[in-house]
Amino acid sequence: MCRKRALLATVLAPIVAGVLAAAPAHAGDKRAKDAPQAAPAAAAPQPPRKASPAERAEVQRADPLTRMAFWSTEVERDGRDLEAGVNLAQALRALGRYDEAADAAARVLIVAPDNYDALMESARANVARGQGFYAIEPGRKAAALQPRDWRPLSLLGVAYEQAKRDDEAAEAHRRAVALAPNEAVPLANLAMHLASTGDLKGAETALRQAVALPTATIQVRQNLALIVGLQGRLDEAEKLARQDLPPESVDNNLAWLRAAIGQESPTRSWNAVKAGG
């Protein structure tokens, strides 16, 4: 009998426990009636709605000011949103707000130190504000992450120039050209480096090769006009410049050239035009 009772207790224990847990309190049960009622659970706060992929794609076709406002909001909603952080840096750089662009890229790199796009934006922003020394480390990391991409190397070349490290600048530019022989921009950046060291003939040769490529941009063609003009051939430079620029811009550039002829160390101040990485 003892064994039978023990067995029944074992079998019935979970059933009894379940009944006690689920049974409603009787109206006459004073303990149930007097028990304090639990307050309804507060609804969990919902995170702010982030923009959809379609909205993000659409805003990329907008002007830089609109893009900056949009991506600033996205970053406020989620500080770890890498896409938003990189695009904010790009928009700020397009507006000429280079210090803020560098800061935006740096915030992304805190979260994702090896984010290629953020590294490139950091390097671009620092080069754009004339602080090439601070573009070298992100440029190197980007080049290591994408060793077949010419863009970080071309950007590194400009960064080394600003840091007055000419040998490293020349090497970076030539490596970029070797990676992308059919791209006009790395060849143009090499040409402008040659010009900065006084080799105007070499710069002209490289730029003529660059403008013959399908990827040549207005900046590349205007760099050729600059180098031709610095060699004293103002009529030819004017003809080249008028292909892409309005008359007032050409007149301003020609005035600058007339003042610059004879300088031993030409600069890149021709209407602030230069090829980009």
C-alpha cells in the first residue's frame, strides 16, 4: 500500500500543480478578493522607423544638402548604421564641410575599423581639407583591403604629396596607373604630381594620354589646359579650356595663368580643379 501511495503521489503531483496554477479564484475566497490587482504591463517603446531601402536609393539622386539632412536623421536614429554614416560623410564632403566629413567617417570607423568605404571617405575628407598626412593611414588600410582597386592608391599619392613625401607619392601614383591603365583619373593624378615637381613635359604627355581615354572627365581636360598654359602656350590653353567652361571661368583661369607663368613650382590652384581618387 505504501508503494502504491507513493506512486500515485508521483503521478498526480504535476497534474495537481497544474490545476492550482490555472484554477480561477472563487468569489468567496477572501485571499483572492483582497489580493492587489497587477498593473497592466507598459508597452515597450518602439525604435524609430528607419528609411526603407527604396527611400535610401532615391535620396542618393538628390542634392548634397538634401542628402546631408536625410543621412543625419538616419544616423540619429541609429548611430551604428554604417551605410548612413558613410553617406553622411560623402554629403558633407560634397558641401565642402570637410572637417565634419572627416568626423563623420571617423565615427563609422570606431564601430567598424575595417569598413572600406569609411576608410576611403576619411582619406578623401582629409585630402580635401589639405591634411594629407592624416589621410595616409586610412588610405593604406583601404589599399590593403582592396589591393586591386586603383582608387586608394591614387588617393594615397595625393596624400603623400601634401605630406611632402614625393618619392612615396610617385610610387603610389604609378601603382595606381599600373592597376588601371584605361582609367583617366590615376593617369591625370600622376601627371599633376609630375607637374608639381617641375616636369611639365612629362605631365603634358601623361595628360594627353589621359584625355584620349573614354573615362576622361572635364577635370582631366582642364588639367591639360593648365599644363599647356604653364608652358606659355596660352592660345592653345584657351582653346582647350573653352571646350568645357563658361567664358567667365576661362577668363579667370587665363588671368591666373598669365600671373603664374615663370613660376618654378606650379600649384594646383587653377580654378581649384584637380582629378580625384
